[in-house]
Amino acid sequence: MTVIDFAQYLEPNDEAALPTEDEVVQQEALGWYQSQKIILHALLEEVRQAILARQLGKRDHALPRTAKFSDWRPEDGDGVRNNEFCSLQNDTVRKLVMMPLLGTIAAKLARSPAIRLFDDQSAYKPPAGNGNAVAVVGWLTDPEIFPRIWPTPAASIPHG
């Protein structure tokens, strides 16, 4: 697993976007943190388009189909579309996931010198109706579903 020291890649203006010690303490008490806007809407739109293209079969890099991971494809039907390890298969998604500022914020909130990316996913749940069944998308990081065995900071990263 690759460990990257994101802080060395920060832009000079990025320092102002990092959580303060008071914000880290508040996150530890409340279990959540909301940053200022750090992700440009244009990048998110670029990623959205890349994920749509990925679901139609476009990949910059292929992972072996024998690997055990969710990899929705059109022939799977119009249910929940869950695709894992998008950043390993798509350079545009990787650009978002590997943002130095994003990793540095996560490391600071976790009081860790480094952050490891275990998995990334895109999930799409079509609206109910028109033949689509109601589907539930659960997340193992939700404290209601997965009791806290270790501290799991939640972060909201607004875009704009």
C-alpha cells in the first residue's frame, strides 16, 4: 500500500484551508468536520462525466475481472450502480482522490502523519418507479450500521 506525505505537495494558499487545532478537537468531540470549499465545481463535473463514461465501459486502466470488487456495467441492469476502485481505473477520478489538500485534511483530523486510501466508490441509485425497485445503499462507516470500534472521523468537503 502506498503512503504519500501529502503536506509536501500543498500549494502555499492551501495552508489556510487546513483545520485548526480547535477544529480538530471539535471534530473529535462531535464526530464530524466541515471544511471550507476546497474542491472546484469544474473538477467535480469532470469527475462526474468520467464516471458516466466509465459505466459505459471507458477505463484508462483495467483491473482484472477475477478480482472481487463491485464493477457495475450496463448489462447488470438498471439497479444500484456501485463501482469500486474508480481511481485505479480512471485518471480523472484519481486527480480528485489524490488531491494533496484532501489527504492532508484527513491526516490532520486523524492526527496521523499519513492517510491510506483503502477503497473509493461511485454509487448511483436510480429513483424508484419506472420499473425500478426501491433500493437501500448502506455505508459501513455509519455509526448506526457499524458500531464504532475505532474513531472514524466524518468530514464534509463542500465544493463550489
